[in-house]
Amino acid sequence: MLEQLDLKPGQRVLEIGAGTGYNAGLMEHLVGESGQVVTVDLDEDLVDGAREHLATAGLDRVRVVCGDGGLGHADGAPYDRIILTVGAWDIVPAWWAQLRPGGRLVLPLEINGGDQKAVAFDRLDDRMESVSIKDCGFMVLRGAFARRARSIELGPTPAITMYTDRDRILDPGTIYRLLTGPYEDRPTNVTANVGEAVFGSLALWLGVREPGLCSLHAEGEAADRGIV
């Protein structure tokens, strides 16, 4: 993702999701003494930990801020680069507003509420244009702009769960009967390995083309039976 971000000495960069502070420390090295790194996290304990780690490493030029990353950090704007180390379902207005024209945004973007891709966008005059896409997997953004995903238990026991961000779905009982009742295999003539199906090109294709896409999770006996 740092290669996608393409940092240069002297640039100002905003990171959403401070974590341990490690990624911000790497970016401080890349932008050099003439640059500036600001990293934002929602949790005060993570902010305190990141500050401590960076100070121990002698990286005292990184600003660690406690706040909602969905709002960015206007005090340091405009930024040449913005990077998210949390999954997001969309580009929120603050990131657009705080990114310098010609700047770059890199974020783990959820495709239709499912698969994540690290996408690098360049800000042009009136739009964002993607320049690279990589596989990734992150915890999702929290706060005011978190995606409100729903988890729905299917069947008489919590063995099968459906995750969706759709307001209108089939009746859970109907879905459970479809999953556990008689079935017929129908070949699609599409060949994919597990990585392509779950994390790769097939998952991306489905996310882009299937508006009703959701995910299913099975555990215990339901998983042993191969229902999902």
C-alpha cells in the first residue's frame, strides 16, 4: 500500500487508523524532515500506544490525533496523500475535501459490502480516478461513517449467519430452507481456485455485478455438513 501511495520527500500525509504507529513511522522516513505525517485513530488507548511507540523509536515528528477518521483532520489539510488502514465502504466527503488536487488517496475499499481491495485514487478536477488495485483485508472503519452491516441468524440455531448491508432481503426462514433442503448442482462453466473465489478476481466480479450480494458463515454441524 505504501508503494501504491508513492510518497515523496516533503509531502504532507494523513493516515486514518494509527494502530501501533508502525506504518506512520515508515511514512515519516519516506517524507523526510521536510514532510509531515498526521495519523488519526478513534481509540484513546491506541493513540497513547502509538505515541509511546513512536517516541521510543525517536520518531517525534509524527502527529498522533484522537478523533473520528471519517472526518479526517482539517487542521493539517490540504494533504498530498491520504491513506486508510481500515476498510471503508465509500469515499467520504472529508477525504475529498482535504486532499490536494492532484493528490492520491489509498484505501481498502469494500466492494458491495464484501471483498476488500486496496485502491489508489488520484484526485482530478472533478473526480477520483483509480490507478492501481491490490488485494487486502482490514478491520472496518468505525465512527460516524461506519457501514451499518446486518447479521441475520438463519434457522433454529445460530449455526448459519448471513451478513448483508441490504434493507430488503428474503425471509430468513426461506433462506434456511433453501440452504438445507434438496438441491441440484448446476455448472457455471467458471473455473476458479479458492483464492480467486474468496479474495480474488471472482469475488471482485461478483461484488461489482451482483447488487444483492451477501455473505454466509457456518459453524459447528452446519459447517461440517457443507451447507456453506
